[in-house]
Amino acid sequence: MNPDPIWPSVILETDRLVLRAFTADDVDDVYRAANDPVTQRWVPLPEPGRRPYTRSDAEEWCTVIAPHMRASGDGQQWAVVIRDTGEFAGAFGLVRTLWRARTTEIGYWTAPWVRGKGVATEAVAVIARWALLEQSFERVEIKAATANTASRRVAEKTGFLYEGTERSAMPLHEGRVDLAVYGLVRADLTHSDS
């Protein structure tokens, strides 16, 4: 059996953002942002039911886990920074990649100091287009807790279509939640470009 391919190491850019690999220089920003109450509500860092998120957790994410995800073929993780200032803006990535099916899922969280500024929408859009058009994936998904209206808006603003709800699908710190499932396929991009 052939091992799954790995994602290429790539930097993605938009007019405002640079999406690049995590480095040890990101540890303090990741630690600070991941401990934000809104982030902790919707993203069970470091794992469901285990708090607090420590500086050691952030260091492991930036220097071990994120690089290993790409090397293992499971996904690709980017630290998103503001182009003009270099300010850390969040963690975005592709997860749960199924190479044979050519499907993957975008997961993300933004730093509290950039929320409401369109960063998530811009980053998700460039990642989805890259996966579908440049990496020839057939489908990209976003899954968000049904009550997480901010993440659901990001999916809708970037052209993902709501496809249904997975019941009791995600463990968070406070218990299991239903997930709203959104999908984007290459044909959706063709329709939005015309």
C-alpha cells in the first residue's frame, strides 16, 4: 500500500495576508491567542476537557505538530500574518485529508485582536482555491459548531454551501456539539467566477 502524499510546503499570499509555516517565533502569539475565551469556547485546545493551554502546548504546536501534519499527509498548517506589520492573525489549515477521495477540511481560528476584520474570510478563500485549483482536490469542507455563527458566516461568505448537520459530532471543552457541514467543489468556483 502506498503512503499518502504530503502537501507541498508553500506560502500563500493575498493583498493583506501572508500564510506561512509556523516557526518557534510564533509560540508567544499562539499561546496568547489560543487562551482567548472565544477561541477556547469553539476550539478545544489543547484537547477537549484539558485546560489550560500552556506555553509548552504552543511550542509543541509550532515546532512539532504543525510540521508533522504536513509531513504525514494529514494536512497543511499556516500561521497567518498581516503583510504590512507581520502581526500574527491566526492559525489556518487543511485537516483530515483523504487523498484517494481528494477531499480535505479547512480548520481555523483567529487571534482576538483581528476578529471582525475579514481575515478569516480572506484566508479561507485563498486556501480553498489553492486546494481545489492548484492541488486538484475535488472537495473542501468546513465544519463549525451550529452555534458558532462567526465561523458559519465565514463559510457562507467564501461560497461554501450548507449541506447539513452532523449530530453530536465534536467534543468541545463543555461537551459535545452538533456541526454544521459546508462544502465547496471546483464547479462552485467556476460559477462564482462568471
